[in-house]
Amino acid sequence: MKDRYGRSIDYLRISLTDRCNLRCRYCMPDGADFLPHSEILRYEEILRLARAAIDLGIHNFKVTGGEPLVRRGAVEFVEQLKQLPGCGQVTLTTNGVLLEELALPLARAGVDGINVSIDALDPARYAAITGYDVLDKVLRGVQASLAAGIRTKLNCVLLASAEPEIVPLAELAGRWPVDVRFIELMPIGEGSAGGGLPPQRARALLLERWPNLHPVNERRGNGPAHYEASEGLKGRIGWIDAVSHRFCEQCNRLRLTSTGELKPCLCYDASVDLRALLRAGAPDDALRAAIAQAVEHKPAHHCFDQYEEITEHRRMAQIGG
Ligand code: SAM
Ligand code: SF4
């Protein structure tokens, strides 16, 4: 479905939970006041919304959180979502802690791709960033995902304190057939305190190591990443620089929070309350109309460069990153 700026909206990020088994410094360092289960959408409620979205041409989904794999039944949910008539790609974003055990079941469930978040390869620095000493487990999860035949990407948030990690992380694209994507820290939640590493600085470090790194015009997923290649790397290097390189003209997405708010843009607190509709017994056409309303109200662009205009003050884990 097209929005009022002519953008094609065909992608929905679904947050399964606001809970997480890590405490990333830039996301939820002190945990959160987790919501009671009754406030979280049940799987059958999410599937009903997904069917309504598919009817409107929104047929690709990313399952996220919080940490989606900590919610019981997440694999079965992926399978049911994938089986909905008209469903396109179903991919998952995870911190990888539970992936070693769940990669094969996820492959059998039909997942089309998995993004694993990993911001450092030095165990002490990884633990300092995430609050837990589980780097080895995450790396085994990445290998399990590859062994299960799943298209696997690594997502690394660019942190000034992790500058020495940039080249070693990129080297994983030489060791394994994975794309390594660097995400600019966004002023969302704890990220608004700063501490990001500018993407230009990270790229300069990579150019010292791979002087022939060059942009490639490839689409490798449903998101806004742009990619670079080097003969020395099996996978690509990706850049998701939402702040310094605004890509809102190509934005194709909506976000569904775990409590059923449908958000047209990360930057603003505006949302449509789909849970209220679901629980009031709304028919399918009312759900479709509400989703269409969110598309209709999708703003032209975010406002991350003008802090005072940001009205979304929750963390990524609460919104659905
Ligand atoms: N727990 C899963 C994970 O870590 O992949 C899924 C949810 S997490 C909120 C999704 C992504 O958002 C992760 O890659 C995380 O690093 C990123 N993220 C969280 N806060 C961010 C911020 N302020 N700026 C940029 N990326 C952020
Ligand atoms: Fe958890 Fe992901 Fe947030 Fe880290 S970024 S605390 S793994 S939700």
C-alpha cells in the first residue's frame, strides 16, 4: 500500500516482547518495568493483525523485541506467520544468546533470514556493553544459524568505546559468508545520551584494512542498508546510518509494539492502538482501516537531527527495534 508521499509500505516489524536476557548499555542497561502478560498481544492476536496487513500488501515481516527468542512459542509463531496465505519473507532479529538451540527449529519453521546483534568480539568489551559474558554462546549461535542454512547477517551498533572492534567485526565477513552491518547509534532511549562512533570514522578504519572496499548497488533485504564489497571478504559490509544519511524517502515500514501499538515512525510517539480494537471485537475491515490510517499518517521523515522534535522517549526494546 502507498502512503501519501508515494512510498510503498510492505514491511512490518513485529515486537514479540519488551523483555530481554541482555542489558545493552545503549538500550536497557538497568532492565525495565516489564509489562504484565495481559498487556502483551497474544500470538493469535498478532497473526490476525498480520493477516489484515497482508490484505493491504504489507507482506514482509521482521520478528523482533526486546529479545524475541525469550518469549515462549516464538519459533511456532514464526512458523504460523510464514504459513499465512500471501506472507512473503519472515526474518528475525536476535541477540543470538538462544540461537545455538533454536537455529535449526527456526530453519524448519521457514525463517528467511536472521540478523544477530553483536557489538564487540573482545569478550570483556562484549560483557561491558551487554552486561553478560556470553560472547562465545552468541558466536556459536551464529555458526548454528549458518549450519542450518539460514541467511545470516551481523548487526553492530557503532560505539565510540568499541572503536577497536570495527575491523575484527568486519573480518567476520571474511571468515564466514555473512554480511556485517554497522548501525549508527540513534538518539532513542539510552542512545540519546550519545557515545556513538561516526560511520565515517568506522569506514576510514575499514579502508585502511581493505583499501579496495567499494560500494555495490545491491538490495540484500527489506531494509535501508547500503553495501560495500572487497575481494578479501565473502560477505558484504553494510551501513545503516539513519541519522547522518537520512533514508526516509525509501522507508517501507511500520512497527507493531508488543502491546499492539502500530507506529508509523521511530522518531514520534504517534501510534494506532490495535490492541484496543482487537479486544473490543473489531471486524477485519476495521483492523484494515486502522492499519491504513497508520500508513496515512506516516510522516515524511524522522527528526533525529532536531532533538527537541523527538516525541518518542521510550527505548528500542519497548518500541520494537
Ligand atoms: N534483542 C534483539 C537484538 O538485540 O537484536 C532485537 C531487538 S534490538 C532493540 C534491535 C536492534 O536495535 C539491535 O541490533 C540493537 O543493537 C539496536 N538498537 C537498540 N538501541 C539502539 C539505538 N539507540 N540506536 C541504534 N540501534 C539500536
Ligand atoms: Fe536486549 Fe537487543 Fe536491547 Fe540489547 S539491544 S538490551 S539485546 S533488546
